[in-house]
Amino acid sequence: MAEIAAEMAGYKLDDLRGWSARRDDPKAALYRSFMKKGFRAVDLLGPAVVNLEAPAGDKLPDDIRKAGQARGEHMVTITRQWRDLTVVQLAEAAGLSVELVTAIEAREAEANEMHDFAMARVLNVSPHALTDWSITAPERDTRLS
């Protein structure tokens, strides 16, 4: 997490690591700041912070996906039911709260990348497979009329 924070700010954490521990050294202060941000992120996100290498996983059968989408279900719900897991089982295995998974499935909250990665690992699918691609009718552009 600290590496991500550093890279987002345009730094490489390894480049800052070797600088002196003097309090007035700006690069050392940056390093400490990024490390604190990383630890804070881990505290907030808990065990869902795992290796973010995308798993390949299995492909959800098209008939199951289409049937779930016809019922208006979120892709997480469809995949979770396909794997015969309860919300509680998925949440615990992914290191997420039951409330968060329930809110994602109800479309009351959006999963971030780490949530998708954690749930995808448990469900043995790619994180992309959990994206809710609900399509609504496009608005007509009246400027062309």
C-alpha cells in the first residue's frame, strides 16, 4: 500500500528508503509519510489487502450469468450463488464485512478494486467477472434532431 501511495505521488518507495532518518530530511519525511499511509490503508481495509495479482479463475457459464441478469441480480450475487456460498461465507473468506458484501450485491455500494480482488479469489473468477455491467437505455441526443 505504501508503494502504491508513493507511485501515485510520482516516487518509487525504494528510492526513498535509503535516505537518512533525520527529521528534517524531506525524502525521509516522504518515506515515513508513505509508510504511514500504507499502514493506515491496511488498518482500514483489513485482510482484504492481499497480493493484487489478478487471478485467472473459472468462467461463469453464460446461461447462469444471463439468468441472473434477467432477474436483475448483481454479478457478485450470481457468482456467489453459482459457487454455493452464503453472503457470510463470502465475506468472511474475502476478509470483508457482511454489510459491505450485502450493500455491493444490493447496488447500495460499489466495490473497489481490492474488494473485487478479494471476492474474486474466493469465488475463483477474475475480478473483471464481478463487474456489474448493467446496461440502461442510452439517452437520446436531442442536439441531432
